[in-house]
Amino acid sequence: MEYLSILLFFLGFTCLIVSFSLGLHYKYTHNMIDLILCAVCIIISFILLILSSVLNNINNQESNHIQKLNIEEISWVIEKNKKTFDDENNIECPICLELIKTDGVLLKCEHAYHSECLTKWLLINNSCAFCRNTIK
């Protein structure tokens, strides 16, 4: 929507400049329709810019309502779900894509992670990085 408003603004501005340059060079008489069309393009572009800004703010507010886990909750989740893996398991961490060789974290959804990877992930999200089940 922002690109459309910028395009409309430049279209209106270009029409205005062309109209005035024609008037200067070719004795073109400006009729009101030219000026009104230019003004309408410019006004619509500003309305679209304002509308896109408002929509972006609404989207940002909605994303801020996702409850994030604090450090204590993350530590509790990791301690509660710690598991020791064997070298033979060949379980890959979905975040860093490396094998989990010894200690890891196995969530209720049965997805395993390195504890460091899961800590970084849970600071941003409160869900499993693989299946998006909420962690609490």
C-alpha cells in the first residue's frame, strides 16, 4: 500500500509539473480538470500513506500481545525438560541444525533442542520452533 501511495504521489506531482511546463512553453491554458486530477492523486497518496501507517501500528500492537517468557520461566522450562541424549540418537536441533550430542531439552511436543538454542528462541517466542505449540 505504501508503494501505491508513493506511485500516486509521483503521478500527481508529475502531472502538475507537465501541466505547468506545457503552459509555460506552449501557451497551454490550465483548465481546472488538470489541477483537480493532480490534487486528487496527491491527496489520495497521502491518505494511503496514513492508512498504511495506521495498519502497521495495529499489526505491531497485536504482535506485542503475544506473551513472552521471562528468564525465570525459560530457566524453569529448560531445567524441567532436560534430557541426556546418546551419540547414537542422531537428533538434530531445529534451530541451529546441528546434532544434539549430549545434553539437550525435550519439550512435551517431543521436539529436542540444545539448551542454548532454546533459550535464545524463547526470549523472542513462547512456542516450539518446530511445531509452534505454546510453551508455558
